[in-house]
Amino acid sequence: GQNIDQPTEMTATEGAIVQINCTYQTSGFNGLFWYQQHAGEAPTFLSYNVLDGLEEKGRFSSFLSRSKGYSYLLLKELQMKDSASYLCAVLFNTNAGKSTFGDGTTLTVKP
Amino acid sequence: DGGITQSPKYLFRKEGQNVTLSCEQNLNHDAMYWYRQDPGQGLRLIYYSQIVNDFQKGDIAEGYSVSREKKESFPLTVTSGQKNPTAFYLCASGNRDRAYGYTFGSGTRLTVV
């Protein structure tokens, strides 16, 4: 299969930093996405990694290690509005353009 | 502004009835996708289409059908053969030049009673 694993839940404090990990099967890998999904809403695109290294975009950064089948999403200066589910999605074999999603990590930010 | 529109937002149907969920995009994206999301779970792929008049089954296609007669439209029919149709349905579109990063519609929450 194409298992994508990420923690089910995380809790952090407002103003802190949190790292959400994602591991995946490396065979056929062609890119990794992170999406944010607030309760009852559709996911929105956060980041895309296809090469090793860190991509920074404001308070959010995403890291990829292709050899290890590992990515993380780093959220800095946490705000209450960051409470949401974070979905890791992997593009296997770009011909189809279809992503496989992990089950998501529900992040709760506390005051 | 370009976007992807799903309708309706909420839908209630009696068991045994077919129901069609609408998805329209004006982003000029070639590829469109239907996912299903159950509480506490990730998205599972139902069907996808890369070009007009062509579509492929995803991981959980049984009990569903689609059509792609126009580039902009990719409706999903939930048939009476789908055993557990109550779920949140998400339509998405993407393009190769954006590495197939998805733009999602706002979703349709289907409840079958």
C-alpha cells in the first residue's frame, strides 16, 4: 500500500512552535503537499515539497527528506486560529496527478 | 475570481435514492477529483478525471458514478448501491503546471436517512 502516517492529535500553546511529522512509502514518490482544514470546511493548500530541504512561507515551513520518506510542517508563533487539522498528501506517479492523503493531525492551540 | 463550486452544501436523501452532487470549476484545470471524508479520517479518492470524456476509478468507486462531458464540470452520482453514503464529499481540481496541488470546493455534506 501507500501508507502515510501522521500523529492523530497534538496540542500546543499560543505563541509556541509545533512540528507535525509525516512519514510515507518512498516508492513512486513525486511530491508532498500539506493542507490545512478547519472543522467543517474544505482543505486549503499550505505547501509543496518535491526536493529535499526546507520551504519557508511566513509562519509556516515544510521540510522534506526523500531518502527517509519523511516530512514535517513547522508552525511558528502559534495563533488560536491555527487550531485545525493538517493533512499530509503524497503525489505518487505524476501521470495520474492524484494525491494520497494521511488521516490528518488535529492541532489544538490553547491560550 | 476563479474557483471551484460545489452544490448543494447540505443534502438529505432517503435510503435507496440516487443523488447527484454538482462540481463546477472555472480555473481551466484539466484534472478533477472526488474525495470522500468520514469523521476523523483522511480523504479517500472516489473517481478522478484528467481530460474531458475520460475518468478513472479511485480507491472506493463502488456505488458511485461520474461523467466529464465538459472541462468545467465533474458531477458525482451516489447510487443506491453505495452501502454507507453519509459523508462529507469534496471535489478538487488541479493542473500539471501547479504540480497537481489541489483547489478544493467547499464540500457537500450528504446525509442518508
